[in-house]
Amino acid sequence: MFYISIVYLFLTSQTQKAPLFEPQIIDSEISIGYGLAIGDVDGDGMDDILLADKKAFVWYRNGDWKKHVMAENLTESDNVCIAAQDINGDGKVEVAVGAQWNPGETSDTERSGAVFYLIPPDDHNPKWEARPLPHEPTTHRMRWVKNGNTAHLIVVPLHGRGNANGEGAGVKVIAYKFPENPATDWHYEVIDESMHLTHNVDITGEASDNSILLAGKEGVNLLTESNSSWEKEKLNLPTDPSVGELRLGNASGQNQFLATIEPMHGTTLVAYEGFDQNLQSKELKRTILDTQLKDGHALAVGDFLGLGSDQIAVGWRLPNEAGEFGIKLFIPKSGSFSEYEEMWIDKNGMACEDLQAADLDGDGKLDLIASGRSTKNLKIYWNKSK
């Protein structure tokens, strides 16, 4: 563990801020770094980093950043995703994981896809126990969602069952209801199967009143639980794009915006502005922020600079035509991306597979956390902006 001496500075009269992120390598020997989650694993009140790596699910303790293995070699094929959130209110995250990553096999549930709930250790069992749950092939992404006193694990496959090249049956988005005793059977249901190729999800709303945004071949769907049933609404985005990554951000006033990478594993970073708090809009403005991504694969939004509206961090994992890859930050001027500034967070040092934003040191400023595929590294970018 060591600090990198190079930092990236950026200052203009427009932002009135001095963005400054100080990188720290937490692990330089990860295998792939498929997915990240942030949450308090040990109950000390500080958020830790959780990682789905090729064959192991691990967490890094906030402070010394020591690596701890939760589970490894659960399936023959790779791990692929992880979700962590405090569901039962005990101050520690509940952890679910996805594995058996075999996207070429869309029919056989033995050879493709796996979902586990990880039961944490106690005095009688020092190891995490992997509780298998029913699943679809090509398990790819998962998130926890809470509505009042009810919580669900949302799991999204990449393909519909039996699909080839995004054609065939719809992707079965599954909601697993979190039971009082997670070691028992879980009730689950298919809540959407209208898309034929999906890539990522985001959660909207407050901590206990959430909906789901689902990105895929057919654009973006909003899935909302109401009276114990799930309702779907397709967002009417200009150009009806194929969307790979998405994150919902707060704009100035009571408005929201949607950041996307288009298409899947795409080249283009886009901001859609004009949503209200219910994700309704009479007219959306589509602004293309960057067309030079290659294998764009990660987004994070947040008010890193204290501007009163969120900025967008984007990561991509392959060199573009200029030979560049890494993470950039896009900063709206006057609360809108109609005019914006951009800066490098990491240039050519992070082949970004996943990206998260969290205040890891409790200073009130969001830091960035990224995992790198070909660079095989896990980094924190400490927010030292003034």
C-alpha cells in the first residue's frame, strides 16, 4: 500500500473550485475487478470496500485497507457482481454475489449464472457461508432495494434465456424478497422481461423508498414497487438509445439528470437533463459530453466539488484512438451540462471496470473508488478539493 505522488489539478473561474484527487493504490494484484460495492462490513461505523474479483469475493477494511476473503471458488467460471447494503439495521451490510459468469451460455442454469447470499461469520462459524438462490443464466448485475420495511435483491441477467446476439426471450429481472431468516427459502418473482439485452441498474429515491432504473438494448426502464406489485415505465429518451451504463444525478433546484454510456461497452457519454423528482419530463435535453471512450464501462455521479449540483465521473477500460484510457470528471457550468468542463482523474493508470463514489474518510467530501481490469489494480482517489 502506497501513495502515488502525481495528482491532477484543475481550476477555472467558472467552477470557483479547485478539483484535486489524490490516488492511493489499495491492491495492485487483483485479477479482473468485475464489481465494487461500498458499505460497513465490520460494524465500526466506517464504510469498507467490497470487490467481486475473478475467483474471490473480498473486502478491504477502512483504515488499514487489509484484504479479507469472504468466499472464493464458488463456481467453475468467474465471479461477476456484488451487492452490499445494511438491510436489517444492525450497522453491518448484507452481502449478495453473482458468479458462474458464462455469457455465451444462455440456456443452461448449471453452466451459466449463480446467485448467493453470503451469511457472515459468528462465534460458531468463522467463515462466510454461501447460500445459493435460484437464478437465470448469464447473471450479470445486482442491487439491493428498500421500500419501507421491505427489501429486495434485484438480479439482472445479461441475456434472456436461450438468447443469441440479443434476440429471443426477454431478460428476466428477478426480485428476491429478503426474508426474516436469510438461511431459509427466499420468495422471488420476475418483475420485468421486456428487454432483450441488459447491462446495468441504478437505484432511485431515498434510502427506504426506491425504484430501479434498468439500462439495456431497448433504452431505460423504470421499475417501481407499488402495493406489493411491480410496475414498469419506459423512459422516453431522445433518439431511443441502446444504453450500457446509467446513473441518476441531482441537478440544480428540484431537477434530476440521467448520465449514460451509449451503447453497451460504448464510446459516448451523454447527459439527459430535465427530469423532475418523479422522473417525469415534458422535454429532455440531450447533451453529448464525450465521444472518445472505448469500452466505456463505469459511471459515478455526485457533488464532489460542493457546487450544489452533481458532476459525472466516467471510466473506460481500453485505449481510444489517442491511446488514452482511465477516468474523467465532467463538471457542469451554472448547474447545467449545456456548458461543461472536464478533467482527468486518472490518465492511463486505471483500465476502469467499475467505479463507485463514497465518503470513505468522513470529511464530508465524496471520494472515488475504482477497479482496473487490465491494470489489475484497486484505487481510492481521495477528494482533497478545496
